[in-house]
Amino acid sequence: MRSDTVTKGMQQAPHRSLFNALGYTKEELERPLVGIVSSHNEIVPGHMNLDKIVEAVKMGVAMAGGTPIVFPAIAVCDGIAMGHIGMKYSLVTRDLIADSTEAMALAHQFDALVMVPNCDKNVPGLLMAAARINVPTIFVSGGPMLAGRVQGKKRSLSSMFEAVGAYTAGTMTEEDVCEFENKVCPTCGSCSGMYTANSMNCLTEVLGMGLSGNGTIPAVYSERIRLAKHAGMQVMELWKQDIRPRDIITEEAVLNALTVDMALGCSTNSMLHLPAIAHEIGMDFEIDFANGISEKTPNLCHLAPAGPTYMEDLNEAGGVYAVMAELNKKGLLHTECLTVTGKSVGENIAGAVNRDPEVIRTIDDPYSTTGGIAVLKGNLAPDGSVVKRSAVAEEMLVHEGPARVFDCEEDAIAAIKGGEIVAGDVVVIRYVGPKGGPGMPEMLNPTSAIAGMGLGSTVALITDGRFSGASRGASIGHVSPEAAVGGPIALIEEGDIIKIDIPGLKLELDVTEEELEKRREAWEPRQPRVTTGYLARYASMVTSGNRGAILEVPKNK
């Protein structure tokens, strides 16, 4: 066993004395040591129940003959971090989580790991760590929140942000907003729509690293506790069979994840996280992959905010496996991929049933014949940009309008709420990328302000920042190269015409190459907004555009 290096032999007597100090018995130290990475905290709604999940995992591990040992991982609540300097810290925590988990797991020589995450950067950070550490590992998330119910309709966190915009527009009273405030987030769990957390928990299932139901069983269901016990038991089977993350997270598994991403209509943040996970297994993931897969993958789900259904509805309809079974009817998946069940993808989904074609459309009756995400390129985004196509109104799929240019989120929101933005405009928010933010903050507040002001189907938003799965409308993010490294988005001038063609996968600035070159020669880098602390160190490590920020932060291997 790997743990023999800290538990067996005369040279390890000092180590055993420290285990004695922890209260471990001789019998426990003769069993495999299973690290349980607990993301429990009391500031993230998706994590407040993880202590219960961890206790269930511990029981499962012990029942199956292992010694469970808990250590922590951090997690940020993007909702609470939104709209202030805290959002600059969100994305960068993903690498902190991966690095610190690697350090803990290898320093203490665990034989196997159970990852217990739930939210936006926590899930991909631990997937990165799992691939990097490569000991037998299984994931069990905390589960999604139940949808709120306001004025007879199901609601979620994005409804709350939009309610604030509606209040500003005068279409909602303070009492209405208060009702939303008290009802949209009724339970613990990751926010109830197909936002980033739920996207990544579902894709963990698709990658083969979580058991069926990992992404969809609501946090408050006792079924979630049973799932956690089974995960604890199953990690011991993985250890016995020596099945490791890199046996499971293969190139084919990553392509499966991207395919199901298209069918589910996942968060655009998956286009930041899947390349980073792929990087850990040595896969060269170009975001252009998305368009080829989207072209042949139908969009089967319109979960909030794209539609009126929520994670609890997806769970009742058959969950992720039911979506995969629909896709497999046209041979769109690599079914030979190994999973943590010890079986292949094909074996896992063989008995899956789509119980509600209104929630999961059948393969022959999709919402669209193409997937939920598109990567646009053009002279404004030579390295690519990402849009959640499934959440864009039909009339905005092709749009042309004048640029309204802002160099920070706050100025853009003030202009939107002040009535300065009108139908047809293209709001541009730049210098908010990985280096320019720094930290590539999420632009949910501006998109929610646009929707709340009733402009969601007439105004587009383009940014070198990023978007949450909670964003909807013609919101195009991750524009690369970012403004802070001299990308074309830095060269836009007020009133320039921007052309958006989502079906044609184009994002163009209607300016001649000669004019762009003249502006490029006159462009001067801006001083960094943060000069001390971790964000400054992070910004100094970013050497290229958005994808570079995700893949080129130095790591100890």
C-alpha cells in the first residue's frame, strides 16, 4: 500500500507515534488510508450540508474495510462574491484547490481519495487534483438546491438578480423583491438551475468519476446520503482493482463530457474547466472542439435559466444517464470508457429510461439540432469567444449594433440602470479578463441588469470576462486575447459596429484591418488594478489570453 511509507517499518515509528496522537489504532493503520476531501463550510449554501455527506462517506469506507481520514478544501460562493472585489478571487481558487489538495494527498500518502465538492470552482479544482494525484478516487457532490416558488412559479438565483434589475426599471415593487429574496433559495445545495456547479457535477458523472445521481439528486433528499455511503464503499473496490483517475479521465471521456454538455445546455464556464482538466491528463484541448461536437449534438434540455425546468426535474426525468442514453441512440458517445462503477459507460446507461420527454427531449425531437454552446471567432476574437447558444433569444442569434464601451463592470451597470443603453446596442465590458480583472470575474450582474431592464432580447453583451450558467441572452464572454494583453477587444471605440452571427460562428468588428493596425500601434498597456497580494501574483503569472490564464499558471508536478 502507498500508505506503508508512513505506517510500516522501524523508520516509520515516529510517523506512527503521530497517528497515535490522532487516536488511530493499530488495526486502523493496517487498512488502506482513504483521504476524504471535505469542502464543508458555513458560508456557501452548497457546502453547508457536506458534513452530513462526509459522515456518510466515512461510514461507507469503514464498512468496506478502509480507514477514512478527513481533510479540507476551500470553496467560494460565487453569488455572495458577486459584484465586488470578491469575484476577482473566484476563478483563481480553482488552482488553489487543486494545488492544496495535491499537497495534502501526497504529503500524507493516502491510498485512495473521496472528493466531496459541490460548487463552481471546487468541483473542477478537485477533478484536476484527482487526475494529477492519480490514486483510486471517486466523487460525491452535495447535490442541487430545490427550486424556489414565487408567485406560483419555480424560481432560482438568477431570478433574484433579474428582480433587482426589474425593480430599477420600475416593473417590480420593493415588496415583490423581498418575496423573491425570501423564497428563491429555499434549501441548502448548489443553486437549482443549470449553472456552473450543477453543470460540473453532471459532467463529473459523464467523465465517469461519480456514481449515477451525483449531479442531480437534490441536496435535501435522503437518497443523497445513501449515494455518499455507496461512494465510500465503491472507492474501496476501485482500490482493490487499482482503477485510477487517469484510467477513467481519458480523451474519449473528455469528449463525452463535451457532448453531454451540449445536450444539457451547460454553463459556458465548462469551456474554461474542461480544458484545464484535460490539461492534467496531457490532452491538448482546443476550444474549437466545441463547434464540431455541437454541429452533431442536439440540445435536449432547457433547464433554468434557459427554460422553466430545474435540477429536481432532471433528476425525476432520469438524470444524466437518461440524457446519455438518448444521445447514444445516435452513437454520439464513446461507450467503451471505464467509470468508477468498474463498468463501461455503455453498461452504466444500458437500463436508463427517459421518464419525461418534456424535461429531456428525445433525440428525434430536440430543442435544436445543434448543441447548447458555441465558440465564435473573427477579428474581434481571433482565439475564440464563448456563448451559451441555448439561452439566446431567436431574434438575437444574428445581431448588428453600435458598441457601448466600458472598462469596468460598475460603469456598465450604472449605464444600463440609468437608461443609457437602448435596444440594438452592444455593451462591451473589457479589461476584466484573467490578467486585466485580474482573476476574470463573472459578469452575471450586468447580464441580469440587462434582463431586468427588459432588454434581454434586444441588447448584446461582449466581454473578456466570463459568464455563469445563470446568464442568458446574447452574452458572449471569454473573448480572447483579452484586452490587458492587447487583444482586439481593447481596440474597440464607442459607436463601432459589432456583428454577431451565432449560427455562422462569427464575431466581427466592422473596422478595416488598416484601422485596427493603427489603433494597435497607438494602444498602451494599462496599469494593473491590484498591486499586492495573491491576485497580483496571479496576474503576473498570466502571460497570454484567457485560455493561457487557465492553462499556463505554473504547477508543481
